[in-house]
Amino acid sequence: MPFQDDERVDRYVKRCVEKYLRSRPETVSVQDVSSLRGRGRDEIEFIWQRRDRSIAKLDGVLGSDRVSVGMLCSEGDSRGELCLEVIADEGKDVPGWFHVDQDYLAYVSVPALELCFMELRPVRGWVLGKEQCFTKRLTMHKDDVGRHYRSVGLVVSARVLEKNLSQYIEIGRLPLL
């Protein structure tokens, strides 16, 4: 699918991620919450309610839990690399989205629509514990008022994450609409 602008890409990918979450067998419901607050770096996209076998049955009904899911669209990398932003504004030492308190992240490489769906807490702990093993990537950005700033990301292979944290990572392609 040819994409013409970032906003259109985000909308399309968001619908694909929602379809992916709804297709999972443990899903009870998916609620899009991105429009409840203004769009921002640390916003969550979805509240995902899922069956949880660890929660006792109440009146014969299996328990469920609600978790937050964020989404990130990134220009595709044919080597399956993810850039996990650890510092959003290097000059001000502002933490990047990788430090945001979301439960899950759908990291989507476009235009291939490759998905790396991860439980953030264990992935964050493992990656930051081995931070010196990963290449750092500096990226220049321009904010709404024209100020330039640099963010710092750790470049991590999706396959390395999957190999070391297989219970917390799922890699595949997003379902098309």
C-alpha cells in the first residue's frame, strides 16, 4: 500500500493493530483511547481487556485484566532493527518513549507492516541492563516552533529480543484491512 503522509499511515496502522488485538484468542475487548486525550509522545492508543487464567473465576466467569497498549510507526528497516528511544531531548535529558509506563507496545515498521508486539516492562529491564551492548542512534527532530533537538535511541534487533525474551515478544506481520 502506498502511503502519502504520516497521519494517514498512523490511522491505517492503528486500525491494523486494533484488528490484530481483536484477533487474539485471549481478547475480551479493545477500546481506542487515543482520542480521549490530546495526541502526545506518551499517550496510549488502546485499552486491551483480555482473559487472564491467573485471575480466579467469579460466579463461573473467567477473570480478565485491562492493560495499556501503545503504538509506534517507524520507517522500515530490512534488517529487522528497532530503535528504542531512551532520551527524547538530549539537551534537556527528557526520557524517551521507551521509559513510558505502557504495558505493551506495538512497534510497526512501515511500509512492510512488520510487527514486533512486546510486553514493555520485562523488555525494558533486559534492554537497559545490557545498554552498553547496543549501538546508540542520534536522530535530529524539529518541534512545532522550529527548535531542533536530538533524541537518542538504542538499536536492537527484533530477533535478538525474540531469542532472549520469547515469552514477552511476538514478531509477525500485521493483518491487512
